[in-house]
Amino acid sequence: MLKHMILLALLCVSAAGFAKTNQLNQYEYKQINSALSLIEQQQLQQAKRVLVKLEQTLKPLAARAYALAITRLNLAQLALSGDHYQQALNYYQLAVDSNTLEPAQLLQLMLVRAQLNLALQHWAIGAELLETWLSQAEPSSIAASHYQLLAQAKLQQQQWRAGAEAIERAISMQKSATVPINWYQMAMVSRSQLSQWRLAIKWQKQLLSAEPKKMSHWYQLAALLMQNKDEPAALASLRLAYQQGLFEKPSQYTLLSQLLIRQGNAYLAAQILEQAMQRGQLKRNKRYQSLLSQAWLLAKQQKQASAALAQLLKIDDSEANLRQYAQLLLQQQQWNKALDVLQHLADKQAKVEPRLWLMMGIANIHLGQLSRAQQLIAKAETDDKLRNESQVWLNYISQVQAG
């Protein structure tokens, strides 16, 4: 929690210490010392009552501004110990505004106020205070966590470049073995937002190195590599994750298959999709069955493509799917099945496209139904684009009939 990040002991004001400088009178010394004793005994409510009473006493007394500031510092600590951040911040601000504190105290309070503002999501104010503190503090007092906190504030304001620089500074100050995972995440996100893909990939690989069995890291790496126009590397990344059995979501199988197809390995893409469906990792729905069909077609595996398309038609008998299946059946010389599919497609059309008449006519020719073929192809001949092809087939029919 934030209160553990703040060095309470250094802010805890010792009444005895101030008595030596004669800046507290006997009454003030006694009241503050009493409150501190109660705090040590965890009697926080009693301590608060003592300090609030002292605050009310000192408010009207301009000459006691320093004592009032010390009282409010201790009230701030009490508020902080109860996670009342806004109340603590108010007390700290009042103490600062008194203009009675030493420069070293003010510098320390600047860091505390920065942390409290950020905890309250006052990103701009917190970042400004923290940047000022970083510019004035001794280097030995600056930790990597301070730059991480600054990076968080900058990223919350979508100041990606400043956020990237801050988190990378934090990472460089931390021993690599102890860098928190989310720091790498912050660095990757900020560089991604700047479209600096090489740097984003660098940090994503650090995430992957820290958590090699987390599939989301592999998937994100592949996505970044694709943004960097490096599909072969993206494919290699996903294949490695697949081989380790890390896939969890359909989107991962889809992306791997699409990359395999684009890289010229449609056969492996189809195998992966088929196996995922058999294992129940992918549903045999329209989207995935269509992808499987296309993969087998691109792999030039007509038997598997035919089976996949037949399965797809049970889910979605669209005209495009029917047409593709019919064309494949014609290539396989399955004339009767092709005719059935073509007839089903023709029945779905208000006005049958001429190409279907020609395809049905060709199937009938191969089945020896020449008269029926002649009738069908004659319909196709009326289309200007099909006239020459249709006449070739009609001439062929005439020659066979003339025998």
C-alpha cells in the first residue's frame, strides 16, 4: 500500500527534537509528545483528539505557525495510517503553505504529496510534483520505483513517449532478475502506442522470457511482429507456442492457420484446424468450417476439401458455398452429385445465372444425357460472355450425335 511507500519515520516529528531549538513552547511540546506516545501505543483516535484540539488552539495565533505546521504533519500521518489519502494530502498541503518548514522537509513532502496525488488519480498534479522532486533530490535517494510511478502517471494521461522514457529508466535502474512483470508490460504498451514496433517487441520478449508458459504473451508477440511486417517471425512464434500445447482460444488457432496459409503451408493449416475440431478446441461453426474448407482447397487436397465443404453446407448453404462445392465435384468428375448441388443452387435463385446452365449441361454430357445437355447449354448461350464457350460444347454434342 501507498503508506508503506512513504517514509513515515522521517516525517514523524519528534517534539523532543524541536524543544532543543526552542521553536515549540512547553505546552506545544507536551501535547505533541503526548500524541506521539498515543500513536506508539496504537491509540490513534485518542492521539487524533489531542492533535485536533492543539490545531484549533494554534490556528488564531500567527506567531505559532511553525507549531501549527508540525501539528498538521502529525495529523497527516494519522490520516495516512487510516488510508484517508485526501485528508492526509490536505494536511500536508496546509503544512507546506505555512512557509515555515525547512527546504529538506519541503523536498520530502513534495515526494509524499506526489505519491498521494497519484494514489488519488490526480495524474497531472502528481506527475508535476514527482518530476520536480526527481530534478531536485539527491541521486542516492532516487529509486527505480519513483520512475515507475512517473511512468504510470504519464501513461494514464496518454503521454506515451514520456511514459516510455520513464519506465525504461526504471527498468535500467533495477536488477534484471527483480524487474516486476508489469514494468515490461508498461514499456511494451507505451512503445506500441508510439508504433515503435521493434522496441515494443523487445519488451514483449522480456515478458515472454519471464512467463514462457503464458499463451497471451506468445499471441501478443505474434501480433507485434505482424505490425512490424515480419509474418515469418510471427508464424514461428505461434508455431512454437502450438508445439508446446499452450493454445487456449479459437483466435489463436485462427491466426496460426491464416499465417500458415499466407506463408504457403495450407496443408499444415488444414491439419491443425481439423485436429482442433476433433478435440473440441474449435467448434464446427460457419467461420471455422469455412476456413478449413479453404485451407484444404488451397492445399489441393480435393477429397478433404470436398468433405469439409459438404460439412459446411449443413451449416450454411449459401450460394457461394454451393457454387464452390459444385465446381469441386465437377473437377472430381462426380457428375450426379454435382448436378444435385447445381440444381439446389438454381432453385435458390429467382433468375438462374447462365453459368449454372452451362455447368449443368457439361455434367449431363458426361452422363450421356446429350439432349438434356443441349437444352441447358442453349440457355447459357444467350449470355454474351458464355456464347463462345457454349457454342464449343454445342458443336461437340452435334458431333457425338452425328457419330
